[in-house]
Amino acid sequence: MGRLSGYANGGGLNSREAAFLRRAASRLFVTDPQESANAVANWLNDEGHRTVRGGLWRGETLLRTLTNPKMAGLDADGKPIEGFGETVLTPAEYSELKQNRLDRTSAAPPREAFEYLLTQGIADCDECGYDVSGSRVNADAGPGYRCLPPTQTRKSCGKVRMNADRLEPAVAEQVLADLLRPGVHEKLLQLQKDAAEEVERLRTHIEGAEDRFAVLKSLRKSMILEAYKAAEKATKDDLKACRTRVRFLEQIAGVPLADVHDIVAWWMSAPRASQRGLVLLAVTKVHIKASGGGRGRDPHGRIRIDWRASLPS
């Protein structure tokens, strides 16, 4: 089982994590107006704080962490754990947060999850070049894209934000229109063929991973320990990178491009992953501009696309 945020491996507090979790908890207590868990999670991310696994905080993840009874040194039955030591929260704070979470769950119907089309490195901020993230301004807002505010380790600008229901249709319209340009369809078909061939090569490489690990293990006794660990790590990293690349290419290879005129109808009912595959096939990057300079009304005026199959205008 993984380490609980706020605590160190082997017991005791992780003072840095405990500090920001306490601050997050204080913002979740009933206020007027009440601050949402997603808003507090976004604040944590903006401050540069991360989960134990290094990921971004989400509202539900934050609530689940803070309402773990061990946050207050309690067992699953709510009784104090003998000799637990210093805790992130007091039992009273834990009880209030737990009740607050129950109240929120019962008061608000579950919100349907939104699968973003242009995350995972597809779109960035045209002001600073950092990839945008999918997020909501608050619990009641619709899904949107935003450039995260800067931190000590992230030099983003935080100036660009755009609602998903304006950005995504505009990008889709331009992608579908670009397929009708003379010569583009043929180039994309070749790109797709290259992607399918690379998938087959990578799958063969992945299937041979077990043999490569076996060979490496057989050389263990003849290698310096540090060299063996470095080779093992490089082999694992290579396997992970290959699997990630295959997942990326499979989205591209699965787009039905045989008849370009049927793609518009296909797009309307295609799964999100397949739509993303077409975008990945057509573009290298979608740049989102700030809303100033008269660009606020027309969503097309706020995007700049680098096309993968670039052709003279």
C-alpha cells in the first residue's frame, strides 16, 4: 500500500505535506460562500504541491485523502491508534471534514465526468508555450482549458483560459475542413500507414522484453552493481516508453480515413479517443491565444494550429 500524504515512510509526519494539507483543510471548512474541493485542489496545484505519486490534485482525491481516518490518528472504527504520534488533523477537524464531505455528496447530484479532447500535450498557451490543462473554474462551471499560474518550478503565465464548448468545436471544424484541402488526405493516409507500421515494430520489440530482461539477469554476477541497476532501469524505461508510444500511435492508426467525405459523419458519433486520434494525425499543436485584441467573440480567432501535413497556402 502506498504512503499516505502527510506522513513519512515508516511513520511520523512529512512536515511539508502536513503543512499544505492543513491549509487545504482550513479552506474546506464551511465558509460563506463555500469553497469547492476542486477550487482548493486547483489552489494546491497552483502553489506547486503534488500528490504522493507526483500527480495533480483533484477535488475528490483531496477529500478522500483528508477524510482518511489516519489523518487524525484513528483506525477504521474511528478509535485512536495507540502510539500513532503527531497527526495532520485533530479528531475534531477530521470529523468536521468527514461530515462536510457527506453533506456535499448528499446535497449535490454526481456530475458527469468530462473527457477533454485537447489535453495530453495537444494544446498549449500561445503566450508562454506551456501545455494547458483541463479544469473547471468552480464546482458549478463547465469544463474548460487553462494555462496554470506560474510557480517556482513552472514558468507558465496563467493568462489564458477558454471554455471547452468554444475551443473544441472550433478545432474540430478546422481539422475536418483541412482534410478537404487538395493533397492533405493523401499525406495523412501515408502518415497513418507509417504509424501502423511503427506500431507493429514496437509490439515486436515489446514482446521481446522478457528475453532482454533474462539476458540482463544472466549477466548480473559479471557486472558492477551500479552498472546492472542502470542497465535494468534503462531497459524498464525503454519498455515503458514503447508502450506509451504504441497507445499514442494506435489512436492515429484507428481513424477511418478511406473516404474523407464520410469523416464528418463519423466524427459526430466517434469515441473520444478516436476523435483525439484524428486531431493527433492532423496537427502537431493547437496554440490557444488570450482573449484580448478583439478575439473574444470568435473562437477561431483564438486558436493557431500547426498542421502535421503542412502544404503551401
